[in-house]
Amino acid sequence: MKRPLLLLCVCAALFSLPRRATSQWIPDERSRREALQYYRAGEELMSAEQFEKAATQFTKAIEKNPLFTLAHYELGQSYMALHRFASAVQAYERCLDAFRALYGFGQSHRVEIERQREDDIRELNDNMRRMLQAGQRLRATQTEVRLRELEQQRTSIDAPFHPPAEVLLALGSAFFRNGQTAEAEANWQAAVEENPKLGEAHNNLAVIYMETGRLDRAEQELKLAEKNGFRVHSQFKADLQSRRKAKS
């Protein structure tokens, strides 16, 4: 299975900036602070389920800081909640673009990029604490996965670029909800290649494999999903067994 195509450079469509020196693409301290304010406002609106308003705040954050991966990701989440799946696809793809750009800039502007990464890690830690206090355990668990991926990005700056598995998982889900099954499968497969312990991605692959008649692979992915702590729906298990019996 081929991995999804990821841009090899920072695309102008993402950043909407004129051609200029790389150092000028990195936001200054004021822009980063303003972006963070918009992001926090968006998070509060997400918690209040005001998804349209949240999307507006995340968009403003990205305008201030195009490398703000958390804002790109949450913009995708807000679009998913609004059932605007094509827009969610674009948001997650731009999130991956921003991660790739940070990796590229990190080679020559390590101090600035590491400062941004530390800001993101602190923000995710704060988000996770707020979610746990609000009883939002599922969102907190998902945030913890993204936090671990950011920390890994921080410690592997000299290693080859690896797209975050959680973003690939989200992108696959957006493709799936948008009716693009092949693209969904490719991204979920890429997600488990990056993080074999991502149970939700294994579960999603199992669904696709069952629906396309690849029952042995569906069974394998279902077992991997459960092995890695994902609670597979009992009806899905029953449906898979029924199909296996009908085929035998």
C-alpha cells in the first residue's frame, strides 16, 4: 500500500505568502501570541459545541501563524462536526503540510521551530487537563496521543520526516465520510505504519476490508484493534462472522 502523497515543499496555497526568505515565513513572537489567543477561543467554542464559530477562530489563528499545527488540526475537527467533510480533508492535509514545513525549517531555524513546538506541547498539556476536569475522557485520550507524537517530533529532528499518525487517522476519516474510500484506506494504512498501536486505525481498516470482501485481512485488523486497546463494536464482530460463515 502506498502512502498518501505529501507535499515535498511548503505550498503557497497553504501559507498565502509572497515569495521571500524562509526566515520570514516563521511567525514572530507577537503573531504567535495572537494565534494562540484565537486558538484558545476556538477550543472554548469547541467545548461549547459552537463549531462554526470555532472554525472561524482557528482560521484566524492560522492566518497569524500558518505553522500552527494544532490550529490546522482543530479546524479539521470543527469541520468534521459540521459535516463539511471536503473542508476537513483540506484542513488535515494542510496540517500535514505544516508539520512537513516545520521539519524542513527545523534544519536551519532550530531555535525558532523548537520554541513553537514547545508552545504546542504546553498547549496540549493544558487542553488535556481541562478535558479531564470536564469529564471529556475520550477527547483527553486523543489529545494524549497527539501530545506523544509532538514530543516524538521534538526528539527526532535529525531523523527522516514522519507524518503524525493521529493526523493521518483523522485525514482518513474525513476522506471516508466524504465518500473517498480508497484515500481513506491509504491514510489509515499509513497511520498504522507510523504507529502500529493506533487501535482506531486498525478498526477502521477492518471495516473497509470487510466491506470490500477482504475478510481475512478484516479479521487480522480487528484483532490488532482489540490488542491495542480499542473497543470494537459487538455488531461489527457479528457482521464479520456472518460474512465469513456465508463465504465458507
